[in-house]
Amino acid sequence: MNRVNKYFSLFLILLSLFSVTACSSTHKQEGAGEYVDDTVITTKVKAAILQEPSLKVAEINVETFKGVVQLSGFVESQADINTAVRVASAVGGVKSVKNDMRLKGH
């Protein structure tokens, strides 16, 4: 019975180490908490773009990784690009905005 307890204790220690490692973030992968934060930021940025009358939310793709928002898609004008970047930058939690939007027809 004592041997079973040792193996069970070892199993629990390894399981908790794995759990901590699985939830922590790395350079290329987010932890669970960061993923949720980024999902909230993405949703807020999309909502802010939707509220901007000059922008068409369907034309702009929003992705967030560790607080950095990436905007992509095809828009009508440079003014739309500038507005989208400004709107995204104003959202709480956004660390920076990476602009990968392109003008239609160019």
C-alpha cells in the first residue's frame, strides 16, 4: 500500500507540473488566460469598428496575440485604414496595432 501511495503522489506531482506548464505562455503560444484576454480585446475592437460609421466591419479582419492587434483586409481608402488603426488603438488592453490592411484595387 505504501508503494501505491508513493506512485500516486508522484503522479499528482507530475500532473500538477504538467498543468502549470500547459497554462503558461511561451514566445509563440498563449496561456489560457492570455487567450481569453485576447478574445475579449478582439471582440471589443470589432465592436468599436462596427460603431464607426465610415468603416465596414466585414472588410476588416481582427486578430489579437498577447495584446497586439493585427488588422487585415481590403478597404476603400487610406482614410479607412487610418480610422481603423485609430479606433483599434483606443480600445482598452490593446498594446499596439499592426496594420496589414490594403486598398481595394491596388
